[in-house]
Amino acid sequence: MSFTFTQLQDREVILDKISFFLYKQPSIKDAGDNGTTESNQPKEANGNFPIQPALISLFNRRDSDELTNKESIKQHLWGIHFSEYGKGVCMYRTHKTRELILKGIPDNLRGEIWMTFSGAVNEMITNPGYYANMVQQSAGKNNIATDEIERDLHRSLPEHPAFQTDLGIDALRRVLTAYAWRNPTIGYCQAMNIVTSVLLLYANEEEAFWLLTSLCERLLPNYYNTKVVGALVDQGVLEELLKENLPELHQRLDHMGILDTCPLNVVLRKIQCDTECDKAGPLKNSVMPFNCAVNILDCFFYDGAKVIFQIALTILENKSEELLSCHEDGEAMTVLTNYLENVTSHDSTMPVVLHTSSMPSTPQKPSVDVADLIDESYRCYSHITNQDIEKLRLKYRLKVVQNIEDSTMKNILRSVASETVFEGKELEDLYILFREEYLTSCYWRTSQQPVDTIDKFDPSRPYYEQYKVDFDQFKTMFFSLCPWATGNHAENLTLRAFRFLDENKDYMINFKEFVWILGIVCKGELASRLKLLYQLHQPPALLGSESLEIETPKSTLSDTQLNVHTHLHNHECTYVYTQLGMNSLTYKFVNAHTHTHTHTHTYRNAHSHLYSYI
């Protein structure tokens, strides 16, 4: 049965009752063992390590009583809102909620509200003890991710007092290491330390872990990986939004060639913590002060990705006159740099923390308050919805992935060009075949690709190791392409070729190894083919437990018959070698080698292999 509240006679009484029960719902602070922020004392997790509370409760510094009064007013307004509309996951979302969000969330409530609106609280409550287990499992593990984390720990908001002590650094290390252990596909990427530092200021470390999980896996998909697909997709999205809403500015920026460097990835890198710093060019160090960025994060967790695009468009529109008068990209970069550095928050209770590389040489008067900037972005670009953003992301994702794949193919082909006799279109076709075999296997799960975090995320790895195949995939391609893969010994030879190529014993073959052996078999010199065939009958291709004479029936000929058979076989070989173009010296060597081993069954079998495959 369905009904509306207007049909009920005692509607006001029922609404009051609902509001009362919603207000009584436990918040994150009352959730028990989920790691509260109510106390400033660290609580011990299951892994016997202290879960740090929100660091702002330990390192909060207020500049004046006026700021304290403003913060008290915010807390009072949110208290009224909770009593009327409930709190936690049961809270009603109304226009009043948005108004409070736009004015800024009180520091002591920010972590709780971020957890609620981001949905991270649901994951934390349904997985009790998960974070502590991740910390325990990752403790003492050393790999590429942990090395990079250690390198970046002291670069994480170093101007803030919370990260000038072991208290903040240790909590940051645990959260980043636990997440790298949870998600080895992402592991650790540059700038994750910055966003995690901000989260740890307003939430305890377990909550910060789940907020980071929501950001990386749901709210900003594909931002935190080596190819930064998500950042490149959103770059195209903003470019189209700029073309629709500010066509004249779009045309001018496109003419100066800075559309790929100035807008989203630079304007709000502090909020999104984009990993693609190199793409930002001259503006890569130009970020908003930290105490302004958290206000934008409030709106981001509440309203989603559209907030980022709205604010980026507002910034570009505010500086459109100066940007239109620029004659080169350097001037445009300077305009945006100065704007970003001078954004401030009048209501902030935190000291102004600027990026060390963006501190002005002379004091400058702040140009705009972040609350006004956010309010203007909502008024001017409220027509942009999250549904619009998702449609545009879908449109640009295929284009971005194709561009990345084309670039990857060029790099791989360039890296193996000196290792194989294939070139041009032949080499490109082999790469496409190899890649398709790998992707097909991953998609249909016909073989399990190993995940080695120590090796997988090493940036020093060559390009050709991005795709690897196992024996079954190798056999499929080897049977289809190799002229030696025929006859009774085809599968045996394929297995030995795989063993010979698998030098590191990981049971995987990369693209360079594949085209190397195929190039020798199909287009190599005779001497190279003979040498390869000989190597395939030696360790490591031939295991110690294997014997060549097992592969063919033992001869029942007498010694006299055997000598006659060998003599006839040598004459037959003479014809074969002549057809292959062998010189007399090579033939004499092979013929002499044959006579030396006339009565050895093992050699006779190997020689028959040579005769068959060549």
C-alpha cells in the first residue's frame, strides 16, 4: 500500500515522531567500536595499535574569539538541523542541508558528515575490524608501494603541525599501507598522501581509510593509477563544458594551446589530488590554500563530481576578460596562478597553510572568499547535473583509452625493434595478436594472471612487460604461427620453447621474448635456427628427467643394418643441406658430427628432430 503524508489526519504528530526517532539514531560517534572522534584519546584497535582520533582535535589552533563564535554558531545550526531532520544515514536531505553545507561544516562535525554523505560509513559498519586486519597483514611488508609511501610521508602537508610529529606521520603511514595492501591494482600513487593527510585531520584513521577507499574506487574512478584514465577523461569533459558555456574563452584557450593544461587538473588539483602533475605544466604547484580546499570537499562529498566542474568553470569565467587579453600561454598561466593563490576562507578556524612553492614574495590581498566562489558556482552552473557528467565521461572514456593504447603500442614496438627481425606492419600485427590473446584470457578468465605487487607497479619495468601470456596462450599462438609446430613433436617442441624463454621462471612470456623466437624460426639465418634448435634440446628447455630417446621407438636394427641406414641417411642429409644453401664447410662439420655419434640412440633421435624441423 502506498500513501502520502497529506492523506493522514495526524500528519504533524507522525512527522514529529519520525523526527524524534531519527534524532535518536546513533551517529558515527556513537557507533561503538568503529573508532570514534568524540574523544581525543586514541583507541586501541584489534591489531594492538592506537587508532588516532581526528588530528585537528589535537593540533587545532584558533586565531581569535571571533572565529570561535562563528564555529559555535555553525555547530548550533547543525544541532537544530539534526533535531529536525535526523542524523547519520537516516538524515533527510533538504534545501536547508545544502545551505548548511555551502556555509561550511564545523570542524568537529566534518569527518562525521563526510562519512555520511560519501557513503563510506556504510562500508565501515558492514566491515568491522577490516582496517585493523589490513594494518596487521601489511605490517613489515616491503615492496615498491611501501618504498614510495615512505618517500612521500614527510611531503604530506609539511607546513601543518600535525604532520611535523610522529603522531600524524605514523597514522598516515598505516592508512596508505593498508590501502595499498587492500587494492594492489592501485597500490600507491603520487598525491594520495596529500588527500589522506586532509582526511586524517577531520576523521580518525579508520574513517580516513574508508573515505580514501570511496574516493579511489567510487567517487573518482580511475584517477589513482599509472595511466590516470579518469583525469584524462574529465579533462575532455571540462573542455566540452567550456565549449558549451564559454565558447569565446574556449576558442581563445584552444588557440593558445593550453586547454590540456589549465582547467580541471590544475585549478582543483588540491581537491582531486590528481596524479598527473606533469601534465599541469607551469601551474602544477599552483594550488588553493588547504583551508579553502576543505570547503570544496564538503560540497564534493555532498553533491558529487559536478561540484568540481562547476567551480572550475566559475574560476575560468571570473578571469575570462584577462584570459581573453592574453597573447601567449605563459600570460594565461600567470593569471590563473595568481587567482588560485589568493583564494581564502574568512570563516576558517585553521591557520592559513600555503604550498611552500606557491607562497608569494610580497603580501597580497585575498581576491575572493571560497564561500562566495562556491555560492556563485551553484548559482551560475546549477544546470550541470551528475547525470550529464556521467554521459560525457562515457563519451570520452573510449577516446582516452584508445589514445593511451596507441601510445603504449608505439612504446612497446619501439622497445622490441632491436630484438627481432620483424618490423613495420608485421611487428604491429603480432603485437595486436599478442595483446588480444592476453585480454581475451583476462576477460574470460581462461587463465589466471599473477598479481605481483613488487613487480607489477615498478615504474622501471620496460614497456613490453605490460602484457604476458602463460603456456596455454603461448601454445595457441605458437601452433598458429610457427612453421616448426607440426608433426608428432609439435607440442613437445612448444613446451621446450616456452621453458627456454621463461628465464625468470614466472611461467609467463612477454612480448619481446615471443617475437624474438618467432623471428628466428620464421626469418632468421640458418645458423641462428640451428643454434636455437640445439638449445631447445639442452637445459633449461630439456629437463634433467627427460630423455630424447623416449620420444621415438627404440630401433631394432642390427649393427650392420644400422651402418647402412646411417650411410643412406647421410646422403639424404646432403641433399637437404644443399637445398638449404649450406656451404661445404658447414656440411662437413655436420657430417663429421654425425659420424662421431653414429651408434648413439640419443643423438640419432636429436638428428631426426633437426632433419624434421629445418
